[in-house]
Amino acid sequence: MSSTVKQYLSPSAVPQPLLHRWYAWCHLVPPQTAALNLHQRNLPAMRSYLRAPHVHASALANPARYGGPFLSPYGGSTEDIEALLAETERKGAGLLRLAEDVRAAQLLLTEQADGRPMEALYGQVPEGLRGLVELVYDTADRPRLRFFEALAYRAQAAWRAGQSVCLLPRPDLEQPFTFNSPVLASPGRVDLPVPFDDPRLDELYAATHTPADPVELAERLLGPDPADGAATAFAALFTDRAPAPHTPVAENTVRMRYFGHATVLLESETASVLLDPLPHYADDGHDHFTFADLPERIDAVVLSHLHPDHVSVEALLQLRHRVDTVVVPRAGGGSLEDPSPKLLLQALGFRTVVELGELESAAVGEGATVTLLPFLGEHGDLDIRAKAVPLVEVGGRRVLFATDAVDTEPEIYRRVRETTGPVDTVFIGLECVGAPTSWLYGPLLERPTERAHDKARRLKGSDAEMAERLVRRFGATEVFMYALGLEPWVRHLTGSSYDPDSEQIRQTRLLEERCHATGIAAELLYVKAERTWPTRT
């Protein structure tokens, strides 16, 4: 059945990817990291909440504890959390067994891998991990598991069954912190029982700029037995109002548009490159660029590192149908803490993913080049190699995205500068405080880090001194400070908010002052910005 009316998906509609009703940030895509997060973070959060709901509610009444290990039922009840816990233990049993097998294999290595050959240990690896891991020593004779990630994706067929997409009619800036609070079913949401790589999602997202038949889409996406009122709620997400056409780039110029946080679009007449996409939606009370302001075709998306505010599954799925190429940093080779961005993107249904190592380049579009540079910092001193500082050249303009990098060892970027030459513009984050390592990586750690060390090894970026040193070293005449998590629509991903006296804001003002004093243009980006530069031949 179909109608004759074709409409557009509303620019206010928010499609959130879920895994067993938990918001699917990037570590909930690879099966091995999804399993450990579900087992070590999400289930304990639900059990803790059910033991003492009032403790969680009391903690979250303090805004400073928003990003802490406390669960908000998000409009649901204690009974809803109890039902979700039971359902997750049943439907997520495969992933939970995988997590238990990983822990058992790690214990096996701890107890028996003492430097002697490990051939005999393969027979003791839990059945669910057999053929998915290699047992290895590092050069200090410390044993580790190395995952054959491509095989892990194929082995976890049941993992896709827990994936879905939940549609909200408009943004909710009061959404709880996604690491610790599930997204429960409610009358205001439309649940699509489709996995992330399903091509039918492209039809839905393309409807933001190409009208579609909502009745036909509902039949294709809601399944054979939709919930009461689901089809009506789905149809209400569509509008007759066509989006405004994308504004073309003026001749002989390069245009920069800032979409918030770390999302920057660079365009010339012949190329478009989108960095760390996390655009937001209309009708959220703020004047900013949205998905509707992106071109219908994007030559390349460039991802800097696998943190949820830089690799957004929610945004990437919406962009899949309009992106030619995704450029990602090469992973380190099968460690738990360093999953492959390329395999992750392929699991999300992307077909053309270019993986680059340090100082490697790729041509994208017509007349644009992306080079990935070494990245220090922001990862708590873990051996994570799938991270990069992108250098993008468009229309002869050279723009460096230092994201959350730090200049801890100045010799590295001195050597890089000798290779790359100068740049025109630097984007850099000044999240110089950061969260403890366990805040993000806790479920993946083989054993808890000593508390004092955990608090000291923080996921932080540059301060003003480091940032100024990096800007000067690359000869930039312009610097933009960004990726601080200031925009309200990223709070549920970063858990952060700042007052004017916070150290991050103080360091930002200090960098502005230092740059202005020496003739370097400097600006803190917030919510929305646009600049145009003349092209160079």
C-alpha cells in the first residue's frame, strides 16, 4: 500500500541508533567493545539503579554530576528498568557471553602465560573466542589477546539483532548522559527494528532532501507487526515543506562552515570535505547550521579518532547515502582499546573507506587532499593508534585540524612541520582538563587502574601554551578554538558543561590574547560560524 503524497522528513526529526535500547556511540559498534560495555557498564548501571533509585536521582539533582555513573530512567519507571535488564540479559546473551569469554581468556593468560610458548593455551580459550583471537606477548613478555576483528564481526550475527533506530519528533536537550542511561520506549518515539547497515535507512534519510512516500516507508521500516500508533507517529515526522537549497560556494573561494563542536565543512567549487560530523537539528532553540545545510553530495568525511563526540554513529548513518568516501586513521592491530575505524564504518554500511597511516595522503573530490598526521594526547597514555590530526588542502588553502591533540613532545611536530610545510589555519581544542581514563575506557581495561593514576592520566587536550607553540610551529596566521563541548546539543555525549571561570575557558582566553598580541587572528567558535578565503593556485 502507498499514497500519492510525497513529503520530506522533518529537519527536526532525530533518529537515534540504539543497541539493546542504549544509545549506540562508537564503542557500541565493534562486537568486542560493545560486549564489554554492555557487560561492564550498562548492566551494572541498571543493577545499581534498581538497588537504590533514590541515590541515582539524588546524585543527578546536582548538575555537576551529570556525566557521572548514575542512571536516569528518562521518563520511565523503576519497573521499566527492571524489564529492560531482564530483556537485555535474554536478547543480549550472545554479547554478554562474549564479554565473559574475553575476561576468562585474559585471566587464562594472567595465570598461565609466563613467557613460555602459548601453543598449548589455545585449547583452553573459551569456545566463543576460538578462532577470533591470537595469543601474543609484547616485547616485555606481557601476554595479550589480539582480535581478528573482521572475523569477530562475522561471528556475532546475533549482535545485529539488538540494533534499532529510534525516531524522536524533535531534539531533546535534556537527554541524560548516554553512557549510563538507556533510551526507553515511549509514546513519543518511533522504533524502527532495522540494523545499522540496512540500506532502507538511506531511503529514510534521503527524504530530508528528496520527497518520499511516508506510507510506503512506514511499511518498509516498521516491520510486519508495528506497535499501536507507530505508523501514525511515523507519518507525523514528515512535512510538505521543502528544505532550502544548498547555497553554492562563490567562485574562486574556499568556504568554511562551523556546525558546532568539532564539525567543520570545507568547500570549494569542486570539492567538499566534512570533518568529524555531528550536526544538529532544527527546532532546538539555537541558530546554527543543521543537516539541511550540507551539500547533497559530500566528497569526503574525515574522522580524527574514535571518541563519541568525533565519530557519531547517529550522524554517520544519516550521511551514508550522500558521502563518496570516508577517510579514517589506521588502527593498531586488534587490541580491545584500539578497534578499527575502517571495520566500524563498513559495519555501518559504508562501502568506500580509505584507511591512512601517519603522513599518508589521499586525494578526494577534485583538487582536495587529506593527509593524516601524528596525534599525541587525549587517550590516557593507552596504546591507541587509530587517531590522527587531519591536514586538509582545498583550493590551495591548507587547514590543520589539531582536534584534541597536545604538544607534549615538541620534537614530533617540529619533524612533522619539516615534512608538511606551513599551514594557513589551525583548528585546535583546549579541553585541557579532561576526564579520567576509566570514564571512557573503563570497561575495556583488563584490570582497574589505580585511582590516583586514573585521575592523573586524563583524556585531555592542549592548554594555551601548547596550542600557541603548535600554531607558531606550523606558521599559521589564523587559529580557531573549538571541540570544547560548549554546544548544548553535545552534552549527552560529552557529559561536560563549563562556567566562565573554568580552566578550559581561561586557557581559551589566554590563547586568544597571546595570538592577538603577535598578529595571529584567534577566535573561539561557538554554535555557528562561516568564513570564506580566496583560493590559491
